[in-house]
Amino acid sequence: MAPQWDSEKPIYLQLYQQVITRILDGYIKEGEALPSVRKVAAEYQLNPMTISKAYLMLQDEAVVEKQRGKGLFVIPGAQKLMLDRERDNFLSHQWPEILKQITRLKLSPEQLLTNIVGG
């Protein structure tokens, strides 16, 4: 979780997205516990309510589950669930804008692939 926050977006949403990204990237594995609210609050000097709000969103989406007395744990299948959701979001919201820009700039598939592969 990054200590630098975007002032344009609520911190709880950024924290939520960071947890999703960490699950997608495999840094937080299914069955693994999330860091405690207290630990995250102390580490990043945030209000515990901010972390709780992000964690509640993850619970509401059935990405994590609360185990009484133990904390929040990533549920089995969470990575696939998030991957499917993020792909759908990309294809329906981000990709159309990217495609418009590609078309506007008259970029060929070869130019795009050369820049991806050639880095």
C-alpha cells in the first residue's frame, strides 16, 4: 500500500483499489489475512475509519470475509472475481477511450506493437 495519496480521490477508495491491485498481482493471496486496521492506520498515519470504510467495501463485494477474532481474509476465488470485474471495466470504460485516441492519432497495430515490445 502506497503512502502517497491522490488529493483528487478519497483515500478510502485509493486504499480499496490498492488492495484489489495487490490481490490481482498476487501480493495478497486467497486465504491470506489483510493487515489489521490498526496496523494500516499506524503505518500510513490514517484515520482507522478510513481503512474500515475501504475494508467494508471489500466485504460488501465478497472479496474478503471476516473471521471472528482473527480479522479479514481474502476469500477463495477472489482473484478471479476481481480479474473478471477489472477486465469488464477496462473493456467497457477505458478501452473505448484508448481506441478513440489510437484512431485520432492514426496509429497502426505495427506501431503499437513495436512500442510495446521495443519499450
